[in-house]
Amino acid sequence: MTLSKQTPRPTFQTPPGRILIIKPSAIGDVVHTLPILNLLRRRWPASHISWLITPECAGLLQGHPQLDEVIPFDRKLFGRTWKSFAAAAKLLTFSLALRKKKFDLVIDLQGLFRSGLLSIATGAEYRIGSTNAREFGWMFCTHLARIDSWDQHAIERYLTIAEYLGLGRAPVKFVFATDAADRAHVDSLLPPGERFAVLLPATHWPTKRWPIEHFAALVQPMRDRFGLTTILAGGPDAAALAPSVPGVVNLAGKTTLRQLVALLERADLVIANDTGPMHIASALGKPLVTMFGPTSPVQTGPYQRMSSVVQLDIPCSPCFSRKCSHHSCLKLLPVEPVLQLAAQQLGHLANVQPA
């Protein structure tokens, strides 16, 4: 259930001294929130800004120049509190610690029941959410920005909340925490002097995964058509796929999130499923090809870069399902359209050879 009525805009007599962003996960969602952090810092440069995030995603924000504090939160606590006294005690302790931080303004961009509970636990005077929050998440907010439709990109929805707060909608800027040490580490892993494409084959949803044999079929054309070495990257889930992609430089599981940003900064081309690192590559403005099937690129695709999306036009897509009996939307997507789009992204269309 959602709420349709926007509340009056909050009025701040003085800049809020302590601000909390609630956006725990996932990596792509965290990337989508970075422009809001940038607008907050521009509007209130002296404010103390914290971000509540899951430990799995926290590495992306550690040492961020626009953040004062990263607050790790194990969201699995919510699932255990109903059957574990120890988990309930930990959640209570965490909630009390949040209240002691005395936040003036909380921005709940997750928009769910559990994020709403964390929001109200802070005791903040201003708790900002949106009218399309799910699971009655809007009930915990003091102020609601009106968002009429889910049929727009997530960043546009977040910018609507930013505008409601008086932050404006621009510039849409992605600032990452990656530093010189991260870049130096990545340089030590890379073949010296070579241009390269990065493959990102792993996904949390099995239905989002383009067949790994299709990724393997890209390796030789990357060299023959574009003169690119192929690097496979990602976390441990990508490392498990690496043996199925011979001929790559395997960096999967060998970089932190910040180092992964540094790797993608260096890439000449990124080919990825609909996954968090894809959104990092998009935010960095890299030449990009991303394969979409069960999800909607309009809502969660590379922001303002629909030209980098390749997908099949079939009746059941997008279904937004984590389970599927046939996986047709990606299994039936061949290699050649991906290579053709890669050529366009690289500006080498004239060099593409017939299949």
C-alpha cells in the first residue's frame, strides 16, 4: 500500500546539524543515492552527514570525502528478532545507539517498513520519505514527497525527494571514495600498457544472468575486433564463474569495492549484466553494454544511457521475477548484438566484421 498525499515541505530555520541517509543496499541502489549525498553536501556544507548501510556495501563508502560517518547495519537482524532474544537485544541496542546520535534530519530512501522503523528509532524531528514507500513505510515519516509513479528511474525518484527538501535536482554527480592507493593496487594487477574490456558476469538473481558461455564467446572478438584484453571482475560469485571463461585476466574476488571502482575507471569498455558494478561503470561514464531481461532498464537501468542496453523484445519481459522456468529473455539473446553494441559504444562500428 502507498500513500498519495504529499505533506507540506519542511522548513529549516537553521541548517540541520546532523543528517542520516538510510539506504542500506544494494550496490546499484547505493550508487543511485550518491547524487543525493552530493546535493546535501552542497546545500549544507557544515552538516554532519551519516549513511546507514549494510556491511556488504559499506566498503563503497568508507573514506568518502562527502561523508562524516558510515553506520554499518546488519539487516538480517530484522528477520531474526522474532525468534531470537539475542537478535532482538542487538536490534534494541543498535536503535538506542542511533537515538543517541541525535540526528536532526533522516532521509529514508529505502522506503520499507524496516527502514521506517530505523528512521523513527532515531527520534529525529524531520523524517523524510515518499508517498510511494512500500510496506507502510510512509507511516514513520514526518514529511512525504509525492512520487506518483514507479515507471521512472530510481535516481529521478530520489531527485524528487531532494527537490522537496530544497536541495534542487542538479547537478547529478557521482563522487566515489576511491583514492590513489586503490588505483595503485589495481595498476599492480593489470597487464602493463594494454587496453582492456571488463566483463561482469555475476548477479544475485539467477534470472538476470546472461549465459556464462556467451561471456566466454566475447573474449576472442574483444581481441580480434577491438584490440582489447579481457578482464573478468567482481566478487566471489564472479570468481566461481571464472573457470568457464578461458583466456581472461581473472581479477574476480581480488579487489575491494573501492578498488573495483578504480578498475572500472581504467576500462576501455564494460560488458555487464544488470548488476551493481554495472551502475558504477555507468556512473563513471564508461563505454558500456548491459544485458537486460527480467528487469526494466527504464526503472533501474544505466541512468540516462538507454543506448547502452541490449534486450530481447519478448512478451514476458520484464517480469521482475527471481525465478523462471525458461530464462528465455537472456538465454535467447545472442552474442553478436552485444558485440555490435560494443562497437557502437567504442566508436568502432566501421571495424565490425560480419558474423
